Amino acid sequence: MKAYRIHKWQSEPQLEDVAVPEPGPGEVLIKIAGAGVCASDLHYAYEWSPEIMPHLAAWELPVTLGHENGGWIEGW
């Protein structure tokens, strides 16, 4: 599947192929029909870093952008 990701804070995102995740216990797999990248995603990519936003230090890179999604349950 395709994902728009950042590999380094304050850097250009990249569109790349990633493996389709397997749902774990208590999870479902959502097949995404549409995903949007909004202003907060662009802040993550171009402006924010763990030095500016300390909570980002807990996030493991790469980070997939886009949290405004719509789709249907594909599997569980």
C-alpha cells in the first residue's frame, strides 16, 4: 500500500510502498478509501521537532502522515 511518510523531523515527506499491517488482538484492518493530509501533518513534516514539541520524542520514525481517513473494515 502507499503511505506518505517522514523519516526525519523537519524534512520532505516521501510517498512510498509499505506492507499492509496485520491486525492484532482487539484490532481491525481498515481499507482506506481516502486519506487527507492537513495543516497539522505539514507542521509535523516541516516545522515541529522533539525540541519544539517534546511529546514527539516518543514517536518512532518514520511517521505516516494523514489522519483524516475514510474507509471500511477489511479484516479482523
